[in-house]
Amino acid sequence: AEAYALGDVIARYWVQRGFNVMHPIGWDAFGLPAENAAIKRNIDPAVWTYENIAVQKASMRRYACSFDWDRTFNTCDPEYYKWNQWIFLKLYEKGLAYRKDSAVNWCPSCQTVLANEQVVAGLCERCDTQVTKKKLNQWYFKITDYADRLLDDMEQLEGKWPEKVLTMQRNWIGRSSGANVQFVIEGRVEPVTIYTTRPDTLYGATFFVIAADSPLAQEIASESSPAVANAFTEYLESVKASSDIDRLATDRPKTGVFLERYAINPVNGEKLPIWASDYVLSDYGTGAIMAVPAHDQRDLDFARAMKLPIRVVVETGEEDPAVTGIATSGDGALINSGSLNGLSKESAISQIITQLERDGLGKAARNYRLRDWLISRQRYWGTPIPIIHCEKCGEVPVPESDLPVKLPAAGTLDLSPKGKSPLGAANDWINVSCPRCNGAAQRDADTMDTFVDSSWYFLRYASPNESERAFNAEDVKTWLPVDQYVGGVTHAILHLLYSRFFTKALHDMGLLDFTEPFTR
């Protein structure tokens, strides 16, 4: 009640100032909490959800807050999630919704995948279960296409949003500048590209590390001796059982397998032994790194564990890391670096990138921590994905005239989490004719992440009863963007980030005339 009271104070204040104020309320009602509660009580999630909404609505009315009850809706209403599906199709048309095989975050308790933003300290944000990895074919929204704009447009929010929230989003997007550098692998035709923020330290590379769970590591291991191949296979199983958080922990003992192959350093021709290890992640950069142990702590820990060379290439005035076990991180003139000797960090980076580009061995690059938004879920209570799979035609979007694709009644479906979508067992629902060839086909059995529902609801408030469009453009121009968002910092890298992405994507489609959803 306290949170709603604060919002009500703000709304009433502006009414008293003579402004027309929209103070809406609705129910974000799809998702795991409602489904799990219904399963526990052996009740249909729809029945459970709507009964609870009725109770909550009665309670909210007794608060006597100045909500506009004529604008209320529920995200589990077909009249609402029809437009989730419509937006999905628009993103699909633009290449911003796609499907791929990948190792995804998996909650063994919820029996579904999680977006990176839904994993907190290695645990499921919903149930605190240790998250593991599982290879699945999943749907993604290409939020990475908007990484630069999500960062640069924060200028519009400076002084209006809490600095903590802006900092959290900046860190989550994690833009860095550096270079992509090509390393030739002995016995392999295609070179391997690595990303580094410190190309000036190329002369300090003494070994090469590949993420153990990457296809490249598996390829090289398969061509190694039987002893190495077997050791790698055994090691890979232990890596798969570890979460990304565990793998990146600074106090975790460094482990790995030497793959009996070498990478060639492009600046000096030195042969660098190739190791497969768990401290490099396959989905960051290219899943491979040049290891510079004197100036990177994790590389140093690995070098000391495996008795690999340590070469200082930046004169920082600090003690020798080979002796102290502490990597040097300060700036200074370069040493042991050929033509770069004596240069500052900035000058050396500029010169080495020029050299790499001239020789066709690399180029300046940016990298991001942000990953595409994984939106498919193997659960019942969510928006069905509007795609039909046809053996002849492949992925076929559901025609807009056939929206919404309604959830089938739960009925006799077994909704208990089993790691696959319950909708796959709804035979009358899933088996359909292909819209293109009229042949036998099947609906996509997954449902959308509940954060899709909340990524654009504020637009719907402007015209909640609109039946022909997701929102009325003129009404949106009248009321939007939102003047005051009321919510917790827990939304910083979930709802707030996703809403900003949706707003920018819809703007680029010509549907909105603003690029930020929440002014304050």
C-alpha cells in the first residue's frame, strides 16, 4: 500500500496544479509465480489468476487511490497479448526476433530457461536455485542491435533518473573499446579472432585460452592425441556443471587442459600454447583470449598454476607479478614490446591497431557485455509465440488476421515442470495447417517471457480498449512518454532496460515519436 500511496500523492499533486493526469493501474498477470501457485493448488492458472485479480482489485479500490479504473487491463487477456504477438511479428520482420541453438541458463527447479538478467549471483531470481547450462533451440530478441543507443540516449535521462539505475544499465551493457586480432592456429586453415581491450599488451601474451565449452575447443581437442581428447571430454563435463558466476569467481582455482596445439602471435611470430579452460566464457567476445599474465589477474593465476611464462610489458613501477602473484594494472611506458617500447598506453594502442589494420591482421572494435534477450519459455502460462513450423516452408509467421493465437484451455494438460513445453501435448491446438502451403505443420510450443508483457503496457494505457491497433497514435502523443515512473531499483536491468529497447524499436518502425519511455 505504501508504494501506491506515494504514486497517488504525486498524481494528486499534479491534479491540484491544474494538469490532466492519467494515473492508471493494471495487472501483469502471466508468468511463473501464477503458474506455480496454480499447480500447487491443482487449479487452472487462468482461474487462479483471475480470482486473485478480482480480490486484489477490490482491495485496491478500498485504498481510495486516484486510479483511472476505466483504463485497467490484465496482460493475460487475449485482447492484450494479441498485441504482444503482433509486436513479435514486427520484430521478426525486421530481423530483431530470431531462433538459434545455444547454451542457455536453465533453472532445474522451474524447469525453464532464464534470460541473463534473470540470473542473480548464479541463482534463479524466482526460486534461488543454482542455475545450470543447457543447449536448446530458443527465441531471442536482438537487443544488442540497440546497445549503443541504449547507452548514448542516457543523456536524455541524466538528472532525471537515479544515477544508480543509469550506472547499473551502463555496467550491464558493458561497452568497451579495443581491437579484434587474428591468431593463426597451427594446422588450421581459418584464423581465430580474439577481442582485447589492451592490444598494446600483445607482446606480453604467453599463452592462448579457449572456452572449454566452445565449438573451437571441441574441434581442436578432437584432433589431439587420444589421451588429450579423453582428458578434455572429462574436463568438459565438469565445466558444463558449473555456472558462469562460479567460472568467473576470482578465488576459484584455475584449471584447464593443454590441447597440444599452438597459436601464432601476429606481432612477433611467437608460438603460444593453446589451453581449454573454464575461466573463459564461450559467449563473451569470441570465446578465446590471448593471455597476458603479467597484467591480468586471472591470466596470472592460470599461468602460476600451470607454470607458464610471465612477461611484463608495461613499466608501472610495481613489483614483479611473477614474485608477488599480483598482476600489475597501472599505466606506464611499454617495455619488451619491439617498436612500441617507450610509448604510452594510448599511443601504443593507436600504433598497434594501425599496424594490424595495415597487415590485415586486425582492426579497431567495440565489444559489449549485453547479450540478446532470450524470450522463449517452456511453460504454459504465457503468450504463445506466433510462429508455425512447417517441414516444407520452415518458420512461418502466423498471419496478423489470425491473431491472437489463444492459449488452449489447461484442461487435462500436465503443467508440472518437465523441461519441455506443456503446449506440445495440446494436440488439437499445436497441429495446424501451414499458412503458406496448407501442408501439415505445428505451432511453436514455447511461450514468451513475462517481461515481454511489461515492456510496452504503458503505451496500451493510452487506449486500452483499442481493438484494431496495439495503441492509438494520437492518444499516445497526448499522454506519452510517461512523466513519472514509480518502481524499485530491482527493475533496472530487466523491465526498465527492456522497455527502453521496445520503445526504440517501435520508434524505428514509425509507430512512436519518442525514444525514451519514462521521463523520470
